[in-house]
Amino acid sequence: MKKEKILIANRGEIAIRIMMACEDLGCDYIVVYTHEDRESLHVRRAREKGPGKRTYRIASYKDPNEIFAVADQAGATAIHPGYGFFSENFRFARRATMRTRPITFIGPRWEVIRDLGSKINTKKVAKSLGIPVIPGSDSPIYSEIEAEALAEELFLQQREQGIRAPSVLVKASAGGGGMGIEEVQHLDTFRRVYRRIQNYAKRQFGDEGVLIEQCLRDYQHIEVQLLCDRHGTVTHFGTRNCTIQSTGRQKRVEVAPGFDPEVWDYSFDSLRVLKDITGHSVNLAREVGYDSAGTWEWVVTRDGRPYLLEVNTRIQVENEISACISRIRGREDTPVNLIREQIRTALGEKLGFTQKDIYFEGTSIELRIVAEDVKRGFAPWCGTITRFEFPQRPWARLYSHVPADKPYNIPTEYDPNLALAIIWGKDTGEAVERAGEFLLGSNIEGHNAKGEPVITNLAYLYDRLDDVLRF
Amino acid sequence: MTDTLHKHIADSGQFLSQLASRITYLIDIIGDGSWFDLEKLLEEVQQVRNAIFDLPEKELFKRMLMLEDRISILEDRAAREITPARMVNIVRSVQRFTLQDILENVYDSFTELGGEEDCNIDPAIVVARATISRRVKKRIHKHQVMVIGHEKGMGEEYRNGGCAKPWGNDKALRYMKVAETEGIPIHFLIFTPGSYPIEDFPGAAQQIARNIYAMCKLEVPTVSFISEGGSGGAEAIGLADFRLMASHGYYSVISPEGAAAIEGKIREGGKVPRELVEKCARQLKMTARDNLGLGTIDRIVHEPPLGARKDDYDFFRRLRFEMIRATDEVVLRTKSFRTFRAYALKKQIAKDYGSSDTFDVHIPWRLSEKETERLLENRSRKYRSMGQGYTELKKESLIDLHKLRDKTRETITRTYYEIKYGLLKPHKKNVQKVLEEVTGEGAAFLAKITEPVKAAVDFLSGPDGEQRLLSDENQHTSIFSREWEQYVSPLANEDRTVTCPNAAKYGCMDLWVPDLYGEFCGVCPTCGHHFPLEYQWYLQNLFDRGSVKEFNRHIVSGNPLKFEGLDARLNRDMQRTGRRSGIITFKASVLGVKIVVAMLYSNFRSGTVGSAEGEKFLRACDLARTRRRPFLAYIHTTGGIRIQEGTLGVIQMPRCTMAVREYVDSGGLYIVVYDNNSYAGPVASFLGCSPYQVGIRSSRIGFAGPRVIRETTGQDVPPDYHSARNALRRGHIQGIWDRRDFRKNLHDALMTMGGPNLYYK
């Protein structure tokens, strides 16, 4: 690989995984960190790598000006945004590409980020390709009569499908993150809710456009992992099931593949559904000219209907479970690393393999180990970690920014994620069993300012293993 | 002389103090006590006064005589050497007559309304019901009039030097309405250095605008008399059917000191050189004779050589005569009986004030309905044509052609639109089809008539500006121009960041310039602060693509007063902007709705308004009226009236307001949108009178800037004093628009507001 220097504009375990991928590729890298993160392993690892300055302290991970200033100062040629922060910010990507000293943005082209970043737009394109999307409006509605007619139709459809308590969601089209959403269970009350949301949207976002869609309740959250290069190659790395989530809709346990009919009886042809949604995802990727790693999020209802939810134009936390069950013919001795492939494609290299070369083996489970109080609504726990031990197994990998050799204060500024564990088994049964063994063998100790012991979600994760891939 | 002296022997003291006041008056006028040792002379007078009882009588008389001789010689000399700057000194002298003197001496009896002296909502404005009487062949006829004027109240602090506060002007307006209800003429007596520039409700600018707007169509004869006519303050009660001016008064766009400070770029608190003040006073053409020449006043009332003082009773008699004569003239011009009117007019007007102040005929001042109509027509014509001769057209040889073309077009289009919307509209449903045919034919017909003329003009002057407008804006390229087809500000072509001024308050991150001036439309996405954008952005983004068609490009900003240095500055701005005046007037459409737009923009003399700008505004307004289109005044920036055009600039205030008033009354929709900075004259007249005024976020709107406020009132104002938010809070504007919603909001406004006479209603 030619002289590349990659700025890692993120923190925690993803920063570490990007570093490892860079080392794999033989690229130099630099990391940024804030004052709160100075003890984090991602900083220590970069510092200990060898001669040359590799760490830069910044005030915020969210200020693009600072990131670019560091990039220029350090002579970085590319920026990896990780996930969160700038990963799906098309303006950041655009600025990186269009500035006087351009820097490669490791991710899709900014136009793709922008176009797929809009759920409405994604829905529109998907519809035009015959990809199923959640029934409802595919553009903002401004007229009450139009909205009511659509709501009526949605109620009717649900009744025809035999749904006992049909309902629709009314959303502010300019909203996001759960703001400005209300559920309507009776058509009679629709008009009132519509007006309320419309007023809210006008006040809050200056745009009174409203979206209406069917409210789905009973579904599994399935993802398709895609990897494309800048030369038109589109591949997928199978599916994942991310249904096990905290109350705040944060994923806690993810499994690849998406369903396993060997273990559970589904009321529909699960393999067929998985095949359909990967097919649809690949089609959409081809249509928009997708050119990086990305995730297509789907919901599958109990009667086996899939609906495309949105596209995440970034590398995701749980990317490695897909990598873990994937094999590339002829390269079986090097494990698949999607982050490495993502960097490679962003720098313009060809993938060098096609879908035909990819096959799958076994089941992989990701456990997100977090310092949180599950019984109190997943409230984050703050304090000092004094002991941080996990079983060493050939079938388990652990990623963490928490140093195991000295006490570590969890910064209150960020989510209290402690570690990611990736477990592999030759089938689902073995994977679940190993995950259980791993959790039982983990040991995290610590205390907060009052001297109370650390609270983690290890027990919760163990309990939820029974639900893996169950519908 | 001895006779006069003997009369005064009894009271030599009084005589001497009169001499002393004559000297101080001279010092006031010259503005310099060392002029012919005036101060020493004053000392001498004081010495004699102190020694009245010590000096032998003969010696005393001799010295008094000598002193009077010397003073008289000096007075003669001063009278011969009166410069414009000295006129200003005369007007400001404490010995000059004030409104009170006029009320007591010109009118027979008066009753003050709305307060007396310091027990008053604004002691600077005095309103009185007054009786003025004339003698016709030994019979006395009395007229009731409403007198509205400024009281400088020399020495009375609470009068504020005749600077009316906003509520003072509001009081004036209320009593104008009373006079209108009662049908009695109004006499406006103007003694003001300017309005008190505070924004408290009802707001200096807004109230002046309201007054001018009302005076345009006040249904009674109005006469104004100017002694001290300070710009906007004067206009607040100055729009009259007949304008008189004292021969030693001044009527100006700005005080000579103010002009000198601007011209000399004097920093606040710095000393303004006297020569510069004198030069500015001369160049501003502020004297009565200058103004008569410019046509901004109708007649001069002559004063004694050194100006009238509080005891010039002869002057007051003359003023009474002139006030009556002027009112008569206004009234007579409304009379339908032509011969009588001609006869009476001739008789009355030809007669000048001489030894006698009697009149030949009595003319009642009450008007019939028909006459009132004619009064308003006359007033409209008067202001519309005022100063028009000073508007410069592009090429001398083309004036006639343009005029011909404009006139032909005007007549034809008016008839055409009257047929289209006036006559046919009521039967629209039945004759829809016919109408369409008429429209089609009409356009063809119109083209046939105007095309040859237009072609000739184009041949001589190059293609008309319409296409040029779009082509020369499109020259720059942007890094986004391929991605975003619409216009992107050239400001976006820089790879750097800027800091939002609200960063400390709202934690806004630095903005990357291409994002800010491209996608964000110059708006900080965190706090909504609007960074200024060039006017071209609005031309391209506010109106439907390709719909902007500029007109009246041939009306060019000039230098009617030959103000030194203005030509060079105009040339520089013309080269820099490729435009020839500070206003762009054009037809355009907004989401399909056709409108007429007048746009004052910052790059040309800071968007100041002079004759050319006023003329273009007025024509645009009239075009909107005949075509029944909404009229938008988009103020990118205006710095006020162009001071280098003197009162020719000031009269654009009543002129354009007249056009606006007639447009609004005709049932149109007049919307004013302020952006960036809008101050002074235009805001206090044709902009501020709009029923729909809106500020773009982060804009500043007001009467006078913080410096002028500080200098005139001694008050410091907070930095956000003129902000759009505060203007909204005070009720000056009706709303604040985000630049990104401008187009949508404008379209909403077009669809929901306005009178019944819009073409699409």
C-alpha cells in the first residue's frame, strides 16, 4: 500500500479496530483524543506504536474544523470516521473531498451519504425498484385531506391482513430520533393528532410536512451487510439479527446469520426471506452506485413480510459477526476484516473477489458489555473499573479501550460501553453455549465515588441468550 | 438719528442692551467673536452701560451714537456676506422668531391642543386651533385653521430644540385628522433641526412614514412654512399643497456639520473643520433661493436682511399675508369654474405683499367633494413631478425616444389592463374564451405598436438590459455549481472557516465557508444567524428561474447639485457594480405569481436614494398599479437619502410615498422586506408606510444609527437596539423571515394578503 496516513476520527474500541486494520494494511495512522479519553487504550496503543507523533489532543470529536486542522498538521491523506460522529455526515465527507487539500473520506461518496441519509428519499428509490417499504407516504404530506385518506387506507389494509389492533404513526418529516412521532389507533382521532404533529413540526423544524406510515409492532430486526468497491463490485456478507435491544432501542446482542431454521421453527420460510432481502439490498446498492461498506436495515413481521427500514452508510459496531461467519474462497487462512476492506476500497483498490467467492460458516454472536443498570431502565453507571478480565478462548475475540492493567475511570461524557465480545460457534447451539461460558468467565470489578460496586449488564446478556434468533 | 436717540434718552440702559443683543446676534451669525473685533465691541457697550451714571450726558450720547454707527456698518457688511453656513447660524440663534411668535402675531387667537408648554406629550410639537383674518375692503373675514408646528422654545430645555419625538409626530397626525374631519385648512410651521431619533413606539421612522402617508391624501388644503427644515423631521409635517420658506431659513437633507462629518470621514468626537462645514453648507444647496430653484418649495417669504427676530412685526404681517395667499391659491386651483379661477388667481397671485396687506376678494376655504378630489389630484401631480427634471437618463439624445416609448407603452398598457381586468373581469366566466383571444391579440397588438420604437432604442443603446441582467450574474463559478444547478454565492469559493458571531452564546461551531454560503444559504445552522449575502443571490433564488426582467435601466444616478467628488464616486460604483443606480426595478414571478420588484442594494452608494432611485421606484410602483400586480420592495440595504443630492433627495420621501399611497389605495399589495441594514429617510417614508413590513433575520432597521443617536440625544443605545427582533417587539415590522423561507413566505403573503385589485384575485 502506498504512503497513506489515516486519521482516525473516533474513540473507543472502533478506533482500536481501525488501528488494527491499518496495521494489517501497512498504513500509518494518527488518532485524536479528548482530555477525558487520555487514559483510553486507543491513545496508549497509538503512542506506543513507534517513533513519530501519532496522537493529537482535541477539544471535541464533533468539531470538523479541529479534525481538519489536525489532518493538515499531521499530513493525513485519509480520514476514517468510525461510527457515530462524522460517519454519516455528508457535509463532512463533502468538505474532505472538496477542500483545497483533499482528504479521502473512508466511507461512501458524499452524494450517496446524502441521498441515503434521507429516509424519505431512500423509501422513494426503493419503491421504484419494487423493494417493499413500510406502507405509508413516501414524501411529506401538507394537506389534511390527503393525509386522512392515506390513514384510512392504511387502517383498511391492516384489517385485511387480520391485524387485530391496527395503528398508524404520524411523524414530522423533518424530525428524527423519535421526536415528533405519535401513534393513532382510531381513525376518528387521526385529524387531531395530525394537526398537533403538523403544528409541532412547523414550530420545531419550520416545515409542516408530515409522514404517515403503518405502525409495526411484532417484528424482527434484520440487517444485511454490504461491501462494495469504487469499481462497481457489489457483494454482501450475509445477514444479522439485531432484535435484542435495550428499552432505549440500543442493540445489546447481535447474531449472524439473521435466522436459523435448524434451531427454531418460524411461521414463514426464513431462508427465503433472507435471500429476498439480500437480493433487494444488492439491487438498491447497485442503483445508487454504493461504493463502501454499509448496512441495509430491515424489519420482518411475524407473517414473514420484510420491509426496508433504512440504510446505514457506515461501518457498524456489529460488522465483525458477519466477518466471523464469512469465508472467501482461496483466502481461508486470513480472517475476513470488513474494516480493512472498507479502507482498501475507499483508497480506490478493487475488492478482488466477487459474491461467488463468499460462503458462510457457523454462527457468530456479539455481546455488548456496558456499565449500565438494566433494572433501572438501562441507566448508565459511572465510576472506576479496577478489574477487567475475560476468558481467553480461540473462538472469542474481545475489543475494548479499557486498560486491564490499571484502574480506569469511565468518562461521563460518552456512553459507558466497556467491551465488545465476538463469539463464534460451528452452529447456533454451540455459539450460544460458548457465549454463556464466556459471560460466566468474565470478571469486572470496580466502584463508584460512593464506594458502591460496579453494575454491568453481564447477567442481562446471559439471560437474553435464550432469545437468540427466536421469533 | 437724534430723534430716535432722544426717544431713548430716558432709557439709555435699554438702548445699550439692545445694542448688546444686536452684537451677540451678529456673533451668533458669524459664529466668530473675533470678526471685526465684535467681542471687544460688546465689551465696550458693556463698559458704557456700566458707566451710564458716571459719564456726562453728552459724552454718553456721543459714545452711544458711535457704537450704533459701528454696529450698523457691521450689520450691513454681515448682511452682504451671508453665506449658507451663516444662514444656519441665523436659524439657530436664540433671537430668531419661534412658532410662539407666529401664533401670537400672525394669527388672531389660538387655542393650544394636546398640551401646553411642559405639560405636554411632546413640547417640541405644538398644535393649535387658530383664527387668521384678512381685510377685504374694510371688512374683516376670519378663517379657522389648524396650526401644527415645531416649537424650538429658545432656552426652554423641555422643548428639545424642536426635535419631535415619535409621539409628538403622532400627536401632529391626530390633529391633522381632526382638521380633516372639520374641513379646515392646515398650516404647518416647520422649525426643526430633525426628528429625535429614538425607536420607542411609535418609532421615529415609522411615525414619520405614517404622517407622510396620511398627508398624501389629507382632504383639506395644506400650506407649510419652513424656517428650519431638517430632513425627515421636516417631512413629518411638510407634505403640503403649497410650500413657503423663510428667506433666511434652511431646508436640507442633513445639517452641514453632519454632512461634513460624513464627507470628511471624521471619527466620532473628532473636530470637524469649519471650512469643511462651510463648504458642505454651500454644496448642500439648502437656502431658500436654492430650494426655489430646485422646485422643492413654491415661494420665499422675505425677511429683513439679517433675518427676522422675535420683534420683527412687519415680517409677521408679511407672513400672515403669505399664508393666506398660499391657502387661497391652493383653494382656487380646485375651483371648477375656469374663468373665475383664472381671474381670481391672477388677481390674487399677481398681487405681492407691498405696503398694504389687504385682499381684493374673500375666498372661503371650505371645499366641496369635487373640489377635494381636484385638490388631491393637484397634490399628487405636484409631488410626482417635483424635482423630476433632475433625473438623468442614460444618453441625452435618447431622452425623447425613451419618453415617447414610455408614454406610448404607458397609455396602451393602461387601456389594455383596464380592459383585461377592469371591464372584462366581471363577466369573466361567460367570456373566458373571448378573454383569452383578447389577451392573445392584445399582446400582439401591443408588440406591433411598441416594437418599432423599442427596436430603434435598442439599435441606438444596445440591447435592453433584460438579458444582460442574468448573463452577467452567472459568470463566476462555484465548486458546487455542477452539483447544485441553482445559483451559489461566489462567497462560497473559499476553503476556510468563519466564526459565527453568536458562537459564545450558542456554542456554534466554526462554519466551513462553502457550506455556509452554499447549502446553508448564509445561515448558521446552530443559531440561525444570517450572514449577509450579495443581492444577486436573491435575484437568483427568490424568483422563478429566468423570470427577472429589469426595466428603466436608462435612468441613471447623477449629480444634480454638482456636489464635489460625487461624480468620481458614482463612476467608481458604476464600474464596480456594472449598474447605474442604487436601485434595480424589475418584473419577476414567484411560484408563478407575477410581481413588480424594487430592490435597493448595498454596493452602489450604500443603497442611498437620490432622484434616479426615487424616479425608478415611483415608476415601478406605477407599473404595478397599472398591471395590477403585487409590489415588493426588497431592501438589501439602504443608508438613507443620498445627502449629496440635498433636498432633491429629501423630496423622494413624499414623492415615492405618494406613489405608494395611490398604489395601495388602488387595491394592490405592497410588501416591504428589510435585509441587512435599513436606515433613515426611505424607512421613514415610502418603506415604513407599508402595511406589510417584514425583516429578514439578523437585519437592522431604524431611523438613525447608534452614532447619530449618541450625538443628538446623548444616549448610548445597546448593540441590538435596531435588531429585527426589537423592531418586531416595538411593532415596526410585522414579522421576521428566515432567508431560507423567503420564497415560500413571500408566496404565502402574495396569496393571502392585499387588496381586491390584484390581477389574480
